[in-house]
Amino acid sequence: MRWIILAVATFTQAAAAFFAQGLGALGVQLQHDLGIGVAQLGLLMSAVQFVPLVGLLVAGEMLDRLDERWVVGGGAGLIGVALIAGTLAPGYAGLLVVLLVVGAGYSTVQPGGSKSVASWFDASRRGTAMGIRQAGLPLGAAIASATLPAIGAVHGWRATLLTGGAVALAGAAAFVLVYRRPPGLVVAPARAAGGRLVLLGDPALRRALLCGVSLISVQTGLGLLTVLHLHEVAGLSPGRAAAILVAAQGAGVAGRIALAAFSDRARVSRQSVVTGSLLAVAVALVLLLTPLGGSPVAATVVFVWLGFFGIGWYGPWVALVTEAAPAGRTGFAIGLAMAVNQVAIVGVPPLLGLLRDVTGGFATSWGVLAFCVALALAGLSRTTVTIPGSASR
């Protein structure tokens, strides 16, 4: 039964993320159809992530009190209804409002799906299970990147909303119909409100948050800039550039499963696997700042590498956060960690887009991301040195 639960949680994750994660691949078309710049495109991507700044905390609290079945199913259903209603949006402003509502629904899917999988798998297999489930996001993004541009080119951008809405509703229905809590599961009572933010004092959780903020910034930058970089710098057509984004997202699917499975079986800690992903991402970002970033072949290799590590880190990271949570606070701990990440998810796309519009190139945007990763590595090194025995699984 647990593998069925894992399959439906992964499907719902992919379905809920389908449209929002496909926005990057629609970048060239949306700029043309709506007459917007890269900064405005980045704002569209941020709109999906704005409500979760608070919504993830609310969802985490709900998950510690209510059945994940209804919390996740209701959120995915809201995404579907909002996107279908969005086909009536008159233009850019209307699309922004639609994506804000989508973000409210999506707030429940990430932490809810993670908690549902964690409750069915013990620590020896939790990383692998989390990796498979978290692979749903880049899987949904890859499928969206492969299909939505073609749908939009033939039927217009509103048709992409209709498609995304139908997919999200399918995910909601599947989760509500299939998911059940493990038999005999004892739900610990939620702790008092005053103890919630005390979780930030846990050393393992602080290290996870430090890695998470920097890596989610890179992941968000990939979704926004990959197609535009390959089109404008490497000289590829929008179709070929979108295909490489699909390949990078496919590498992210493999990375989330492989890195998480490795964190289950390796002698090193889950934290070490996440830190290794930081180092690999740093190398790739530096390469994009060299002439290799303008070579179609070399840039393709770099973006696939970035996909594997810059998206794949999330599987072991979620397992790390889950295991750092105290009993009865798993939902809130996951929601809190993801809410901290949301600050970067909301702020990074408009910033990177603005830098691209102002400078006329991509070097500054990639450089900012590389600097963020370097700061995280430096901060992580200091934290590890000052907290003995911190390599916790």
C-alpha cells in the first residue's frame, strides 16, 4: 500500500506543479503575447509563490491537526479551479491575480505530500521515498515544458491555463480517492503555539535552511533564465532551448531520486549530500560566466548538470528537514522550512529579470546566484565548525 500512496502523492505533486513550473518554458511566448519584459515575466513566477510565504505556515499547522487527504486534495483542487477560471483573464494583470490564487492552493501540496510520504516510510527508506515524491515537481515541469509551448503556439496562452487546470484537478481527485493514513498511526497532539519558532534553534534545521535558501534561488533562476539564455546567448531557437530545459528538468527528476537514495545508503549524512550539491552547483554557475556559456554544446551540458544538482538536492533536503522535526510538529517544521525558502522564491525571479533587463546580459544574474551559493558554503562551514557532532541524519 505504501508504494501506491507514494505513486499517487508523486502524481499529485506533478499535477499541481504542472502549470506553475511550465511558466519558464512559456517565457518567449508570454513576452510576445502580453508585451512584457523579463522583469514582468519574473513577477508572474513570483506571483505563484507569494501567498505561500504565509500559506505554508498555515498549511503546516493544518497538517498537524487534519488529515492530509483533505488538505492536499483541497489545495490541488483550488489550483485547478483557479487556472480554468483564469482562461477569462483579460491580460497580464488578470493572469497575476490567477497565479496568486494558484499559490494559495499550492501552499498545501508541498508540505502535505511530504508529510503523507514520511508517515508511510521509516528512516531507512524515507530518503528514497521523499526523492521519488519530490521528483514529481521537476517531472511535472519537464512535461509542461515539452507540451505547453506547443499548446500555446497553436491555441494561445489561455489554452495553457485550461490544460494546467485540468491536470491539477486530476491530481486532486487521485489524492482524495486513494490516500489513507497508515493503519495504527498515532497522531501526536500539536504543541502550543509559543513553541513553534523554537524549531529555528535546532542546529540541523538551521543548516538545512541555509542550504535550502541558496539552492532554491538557483532552482528558481534555472526556471526563469535557461530558455532565454540559450536563445539569446547560445543562439538556439526557442524550441531547442525549451527542449534543453526539459532535459535539465529530467536530470532534476533523476537527481532527486538518486541523491535521496544515496543519502539513505551512504555512510555520510544527508546534510553532506546536500552540501555536495551546493559545491556542484557553484562549479556550474562559474562555467556559465565563461565563454562556455555561449557554446550551444557546452551550455547544454552545464544546464543538465545544473538540473541534476540544482534541482536534485530537494529530495534529501526534505528528508533532512522531516527527521529534524520534533514529534507532533512534522507538518509545521516542513511548512516553516518551505516558507523560509519562499522568501527566495518570491524575490529572486524579479531581481534576476530586472538585472537582465538593466544590463542587457545574463552574466550579472548568474553571478548573483554564484555569490549566494558561495555565501551559503562559507556560512555552512562556520556553522559546522562551531557545532560539534553536527553531521546528523
